[in-house]
Amino acid sequence: MNPMLNIATRAARQAGRLLLRHFDRTDQLTIHDKGRNDFVTEVDRAAEASIVNELRSKYPSHAILAEESGHHGDGDIVWIIDPLDGTTNYLHGFPQFAVSIGLKYRGKLELGVVYNPLSEEMFTAARGQGAHLNDRRIRVAKRTGLDGALIGTGFPFRDQQNMDRYLGMLRAMMQEAAGIRRPGSASLDLAYVAAGRLDGFWELGLAPWDLAGGAVLIAEAGGTATNLAGGSDFLNTGNLIAGNLKVHQAMLSRIRPFLDDNLPA
């Protein structure tokens, strides 16, 4: 395994063990509001610290962008960390959350890890080395369009200024797809696209740590991830469409009518 990918998977497992240790007593956690419908607990912060310490012990010169502690250091290599993607699920005992770690080198995503500690599913990918679930190679689904497709999404729950546009997109997708799912952990949704469990995914208003790990998985599994207009800067816009090439194109065409100057791609 790629040495840096090996360290990232180790860090993700350590954080996952910490999350599981508290999962059956979330009612005892202290919860803080970061913003509307956006929460953090001491478990998020402890899991993040565990990941950062593991990465820093091996790569002290690398920069880090983490959800709870922000940006640390400068350089060509940046680790992008979400210690608990799906905090609201976690706090309610809803079994859909993950640890996500991505790595960016000179602006390009190079490796990704998404770990589901409940199922012990470790999704990993490194540029040019394919995507894997535990030790098995994974590929995106072979579906040729939205007919019969199962599509994942996420509601714009933090900033709802584009809710009407999103609902229009949702309606357009529902008219053709077999089903829409909103489990509540974007990184896991992207991992499921990479593994062929979902045919596609789209969401508005995500953060880099929601996307970085899963986007590498999809690319290495034979799919594509772009912004809402098909561009490559989804880490900056926070708006993403992902799937195999044909499903992705079909989703782009359904979403394009809802784009204008008030909703950047």
C-alpha cells in the first residue's frame, strides 16, 4: 500500500475506535452549536486530534486543513480531515457516519480514505492505484442513465438560500431516477458511488473535508466528480455532482436549468 495511504488508514481506524467508544452514550456528550443545524462535540475534537497527531508524527512538515481546528501550516501537501462526517446522525444514534481523510498535492487530490467504523468498511484510493473496499477492488456502477438509477443527495441544511433551487433539482431527478436517498454523510455517499451502491450523487454547500476523500475514491473507481457545471473546482464551490460518466452527464443536464449568477456552479 502507498505509505501515506497506510498512515491515513491507521489514523482513520484510531479515530473510528474513539467514535465507537462513545456511540452508546451520546446523551452524555456536551454539544456546541457552530451554526444553524451544525454541531460539534468533544468526540469530534478528540477524533480530529487523534488523526492530526498520527499524521504529524510521520509527516511534521505537511499542512493540515481540518473541520474543527482549521488550517495549520503551509506547503504543497495538505491533509484534509473530517473526523466525524455525520455528527447529527451520530448524536441521534443513527448508524450512518464516517471518518474522512484526503490528501492534496499542489492543488490536486492524490489519495482518499473513508472509514465506516460501525461496519468496519475502509474505502481507500490513491491516484493511479485504483479504489478499494478493504482488500477488494471497487468500480462505479455501469448504469447508462437516470432510468432505474439510485441517486444520493444531501439537503442544503446550513444555508437554505438556495433551497427552492435545490427542490427543483430534486424534482427533476425524481422524475427519472428509480429512487433518491439522503442518509446524511456525504463522504459515505461518495464512497458508495465509488463502490457502485449508488449510481450518482449531488449536493450543494459542502466543505472541502466533506468531499476530498470521496472524490478520490470516485475518480479511481472509474467515475467523475465535478461542480454543477462540469468544472473541476468543486472543492472551492462546495457544489458537487458525481457518478459514472453517463449518469454524471445525465445529472448535469437536469441541474443546468437551475444555475445562474445567484447559484455558482
